[in-house]
Amino acid sequence: MKVFALTFGDPDTPSTHFRIHQYVEALRARGVEIDHAIAKGFAEFERLEEYDLVLWQKTLLSTSIVRRVRKHARALVYDADDRIWMRPGKDYDLLTRTRIRRRLKAIVGAADLCIAANEVIASDMRGAGAARVEVLPMSIDTNTWNTDGRAPAGDTVTIGWSGAPHNLPFLDPLVPALQQVLESCPQARLAIHCGKAPSLGGLEFTHHPFVPGEEPRSVRTFDIGLLPLPNDAFVAGKSPIKSLQYFACGATVVGQDVGATAELLQHDVTGLTVGEDRTWENNLRRLVDDPDLRERLALGGQELVQRRHTMDAVVNRYVTLLESAIEAATC
């Protein structure tokens, strides 16, 4: 099978990496060859006729571009791992929302198959008129993200957060709870893995600077992984890769089950969620004080990754979905 991917970004763009490029070698081993170009600015439409299938990754382009791609694509699959038709925080103005909605309807209506990272996105696609939508969950490379070399539980309990500098503001609302836990639980420590060291209101913490390829080593030092998220419609469509990384490295996760995050972070099964009387402070105290609880929830997270979110598990379903799209296009 020959596939041409119209991608959201280059191979280092996170969503393009996790939805397409991390699978290239595994797909090749299963007989699927992928060529690619960034969707925005692509104009070699006749070239698409050389391929069995066009895989369009989340970018929303004009309806005229959709028509030209559809004209030359033997089979067309549209894939999204977030609500690209929304934006974080303040929503688009009415004119922009109307234009984006029109583009979304055009691409999902033209596609032989739409693929979503979770049920929240899948529901949006169905609401926009997609005839067929399938969920293909996010995955991580468990050859890299795993518990290998993780130190046995000791006398200290490390509460950790890992993320990019632009996400550091997500930690600000946690500072009072973290301060209370660190002051009242002498065994608790705080660690931050990030390309920039935050201030965090003067809290003491160990900073793990970002070093490419060293991220799993830092996350393996966490006993508890923090997953704070803003509660808005855009974030509700996210399936946080960070939660899978925490799970795979043996950390117990505490966070907010915003939207699709609830498909990963299940209270008292794969972690603890914040809500109602389950505050950040209460959850963290429970986990710091109860090593058996931490171990049980950590194992629940690891089991979820192994059952549903490994590259091997997802790539097998990927191939099946692509084959089904080609079959549907030829009927």
C-alpha cells in the first residue's frame, strides 16, 4: 500500500510525530509505504493519483483545496488528534467560526474514513457530517517509555511535573496545594522536568533540564505525576501524551479528567482525579502517605498502556483502518 500523508507539520511537530511519523517504520514492515508533505501550501494535486490512499492530518484548508484533493485521491482519510476547529481559551469570532465549520464539514464529508484520537473528537466529526468515524488512540513507544532502571520505592516521595515551558502556567493554581503538602509531609519532594525552571512562588524543587532523549529518565524519578489542565473546550479534545508517559514510566497520576482525558485517567483505577471533594491537596496527601495505593494505581496505568496504547497495538489497527478506507473507496 502506498500512502501520501498531508501533514500538519514536519516530523518534529508533536502531533505529526505521534500520529504519523512514529509509525513509519512499523507500517513499512507491514507493507505500507508513506510519503509526506505539509498540507498547508501543498499544490501537487495530480501527484496524489500515484498513491492508494491520501492521509490528511487535521489541517483545515479551503473547500476548494478539499475538492482538488478529493478529485485526485483514490481514497481519502482525515485524521485529527485534537479539536483543531477550536482554540485554547477565548473562542474564535463568529465569522472565523463559520469559515472553520465550513472547512470541517467539507473535509469530513469528502473523506472515505475519519479517524479520531478519542470519542470527543469523533463526536465532533459525526456532528459535522462524517459518514464513518473510527477511534485510533494515541500511543507511545514503550521501548523508550518504560520502567527500566526505575529505582525501588524509598523513604522519599517525589511529586513531579514534565512539560514544555509554554505549559508552565498550568502549574500556578497548584502552588498552594503543593506548598501545604510539602510542608506537612516531610517525605515529599517536588521535581520539574522542563526546558525552563519556573518560580512556583518560591517552592523548593529539583529541576531536570530538558535534554533530547533523556525525558524518560527524568520521569522515572517521579513517584507521582501531576496532570493539571485548563478546563476549556479545546483541551477537552486532548488525549494527553504526558499521561501515557507517566503511566509507562511507573508514576501514579493525579490530575483533571477534562473531556477526553477521562478515557485515560480513571479515578481510583489508573490514578486520582480532582473534583468535588477530591482536591489537589487531598489527593496528593493520600498518595504521599499510602505506598500501596500508589503501587496499585501505577500498575493500573501501566496495564492501560500495554492493553491499548502501545505502538504495536495501535499500528495493527492503523493498517486495518487504512485497508478498510481503500475498500470503501472502491465499492
